[in-house]
Amino acid sequence: MLDSKTIAVVKSTIPLLVAAGPELTKHFYQRLFRHHPELKDTFNLAHQHKGDQPVALFNAVAAYASNIDNLGALAGAVEKIAQKHTGFLITPEQYDVVGFHLLETLKELGGEAVTEEVLEAWGKAYGVLAQIFINREAQIYNDAAAATGGWRGTRQFQISAKTEESALITSFELTPVDGQAVVAYHAGQYLSLKLEHPTLENIEIRQYSLSDASNGQHYRISVKREANGIASNLLHDHYQVGDEVALIPPAGDFFLKSDDAAPVTLISAGVGLTPMLSMLNQRLPQAPHNTVWLHACDNGAVHAFAADIKRKQAQYPDFAAYHWYREPQTDDVQSEQYDFAGTMKLAEVADQLTISGDFYLCGPLAFMSDLKAQLLQLGVAEANIHYEVFGPHKGL
């Protein structure tokens, strides 16, 4: 535990952190990669280039400083980050490296305000936080390795099926090369792929939501082709049935926590439907009457799994599903694949929603922010709204 003096000194640096803003963590990453270029094989450099990761780290550092005397308030954030870290195979030794460069960054950017007392306090504070992460991540690694079908590190899988789901989204079925069972996962969690390919400058680790219910035999991910996505374009264009890929065990803190008796509404936009499909496929056999599916996309060409949802509606008459097309095309009007034109408005299906139930959201940040506001306006409790952000976490 931290002593009162250390806590006071760290909290006194909050104005300094706020003044520096994300430039602080941007400088940190530049320094880190300059001294340890091998870490480019661990971090998602696309998030660095877009600025998402520096902002996420700055928010985490600021939150830690603000709550250093009440670490319980950070439990949810710690769990989310620890789950992400295991998907990148973060090791205890890397915490030492990160800690050193964080302190050096404070010295370089803080000027005279960063005294030896400040550095000592932040060194202690970082050490406590690092140990919390190291302990939790060790538990996650150990649990994954000890479970039936589990493993630690990477395991080779073969692409056993590749299916085009829409103009942008392709599914990959992944079967273990050793023919053994695969560890079960919670519906909504993601899988980490460690990609090594001659076309890549660095090893790329990417996390994709599992898009089917757990079956103990193989996994399925459904990947959207991003315009400038190094990994997504590689998977779409170069990886074929029969090719192998290294996988890291499933992880993630966003998953279906509601029991079958609880009403659940699954809300998604675009490729955000992938974790929702996993939840849907787990729930439907037991609770079709308590499950509502709401999905939004641009038009029929990019509407993935449309036929699959139609089959489920036919199989489970009590299962309610509604779709919004932002800009329906001529062919869409005759397809009967969508219910509403324009952006998703919950008022159009309010009579189908159980306000006291749980609501799971996934999609672009602006979409989820809007839907959260709509849910709150309908009277849904904030504690019943659960969401997943692809990439570094952001609040709604």
C-alpha cells in the first residue's frame, strides 16, 4: 500500500498531467519505441498513428492519479486492461521497461515541477499499479492454460473455412492443428491473432470478437476489411483455407452476463454485430422469447449475416429482430432485409423492449453514445447498459 505522503505528492501532480495532456503519453511512446524497437511487434502501431493509444494511456494515468487513494474505483478499468494485455502476451519484465520510460518522460516534459520527490512518489505509485496488473494477468494466463482445451502463449490453428458474409466482412473458421479441444469462452469475448507474414514490417497482433457460440472444437471470427487496415486486408487477401495462424487464448471483460430468465437486447452497428452473434447463438436455444436483436448498417451490400438472422427468426418465432439501413439502395427495397430507413431510433421498437432488462451495445463510438442516450431517455438504468469499444477503450 502507498503511504499518505506518496498519495499526496501524486495527487499534487494532477494539474501538471492535465496541462501536458496526451502529448505526455505521445512522447512516452516515441521514447519507448526509440529505445525498444522490438516492442513494435507487441503494440498495435495503427492505434499509435491514429493517436488512440496515447489518449487511452493518458486517460488511464490521469484516472490513476485522481483515484490513487481509492483504487477500488479503478477495478473495472484494471480488469479491462489486464484482459487486453494478456491478448498481447505482456510479461512482468515489460512493466519495468514501461515504468522506466514513464518516469523519464515526466522528467523530460515536466521541467522544474518534476522534483526528485515527485519522481520517487510516481515510482512507488507505478510499482503498486504494475504489481496489481502482473498479479491479475498471471491469474488470467494460468486459468487459460489450466482449462480444458487451454494453452499459454500461442497455438497453431488452421483456417478450415473462409466465408464472405458481406461486401466488407469475411468469416474465418479456425481449427487447432493438433486436433485437440479448444478452451471455452464467454459469449462476447475476443480472440487474439499473432500475424507473421512476408508482407508485414512487424509482427502484428490483432484482437477480433468471436462471432459464434463456444463449441469446444473450433473458433470463428468475422473480420471487416478496413480501408487502411494492415491486418484486415492481409487476412482478406492473403490468408486462405489451409493456411495456419498463431492464436492467443480468448479474453475480454465484455461478455454476456445475463441469465436466460433476464430479458436481453443486443444492439449493434456495422461489424459491431460480431460479439452480439456470439451472445445470440448462445441464448437463442434457451431464451428466444427474452432476446431482441437490433442492428444498423448502411445498406444491404454491407449487411452481414442477414440470411442467418432470417433463418433464426423462422426457427424461433418468439425471437424479435429489427434492422435499420442508413441509405437503402434500390435492390434493398424489394429484399425485405430491413425494417426501417435512416439511423437507429429505439422509439420505433420501444414496445418490443423490456426496460428493466440488460442492453449490450457494440459499434462505432458515436453510434453507441447516441444509443446510450436513447436508452437512458427510455428509462433504462445505466448499470444495465454494457458496451464494447474496438481498440483502446473510450467512455461513452
